[in-house]
Amino acid sequence: MSSRARADAVAAVETALQESGLDAERPDAQSFVVALPGQRKLKTVVWLSVGEHSLLVKTFFCRHPDENQGGFYRWLLQKNDGMYGMAFSADEAGDVYIVGRLPLAGVTPEEVDRLLGCVLTYSDENFNAALERGFASSIRKEWEWRYRRGYSMRNLQAFRHLVEEDGSPAG
């Protein structure tokens, strides 16, 4: 691809971010790091990198699961089927990312905005369900530890059902 196509793609990303009111860090001339606010996952940090042939969109989703690895990764693979422009993937350690690539010819401000919306939606809407599948025991231990010490349970309320079905004190 020509340097003109790369420059146009960079300009499209800049325009999309500006129109969305999002601030981005610029690690280099072709890359952007954007923090998107969420509900369940409070912040989704997205890496956008304009390469020689495509725009890479990537975000860390969660670390490798503590338990139920087969069920956890199977669930993520099933989620991939309905995703637009990206998919869940895992690195060699098993940590999970959401990754997408778009050919430079398709990089427009509207498409960048759409991809950012998608990555935020996929990250935010699937976060708690992923934690339930891969970290239920850790969540229960954290709940019990906070309960015994009288600490706030506010950010664990979404997982209350895990504790109630286990018979532990729900606080």
C-alpha cells in the first residue's frame, strides 16, 4: 500500500477521535492509544495502529482464567461468531485480547468510530460473564475476605449470585 493510503488512514483515525471527543496518546506517528469508559469494565484501553496494509485495533480483555479454561475459551470462541470486525484471541500465556484488522482502503472516520463502539461493547458487555466463567472461585474468596473485614462490596455486587448459590454470607 502507498504511503498516501497510510496517511489517509491516520487522518481518518484522527478525525474519528476528534469527532468523538476522545483523547489519544500517540506512541508514534501511526499509532493511537485511547481509553474508552465502560459500565462493567470501567476502562477499555484500545490500541489503534496504522500498518503498511491495515489498521490494527487491539485491546486487552482479561488475564488467563484461573479455572474452567475449556469452558471459558469455548464461550469466547462462540462469542466470536457474532462480532463485527474483530474477535477474541489469546496470547501464549492465555491472556485474552479483542483484536481486529481493517484494510487501509476501508479506514474512514465512520468505520473507525464503528470499530471503537464495537470493541467497547464487546469488552464491556462480556466482561462480567467472562469473570464468572474463569474466576468464580477467586471472586468468592474476595467476597468472603471483604465481608469478614467489613470492606465495601460495591464493585462485587454484580457477582452476588455466585456467593448466594455457594451458601456463603452475602453481606
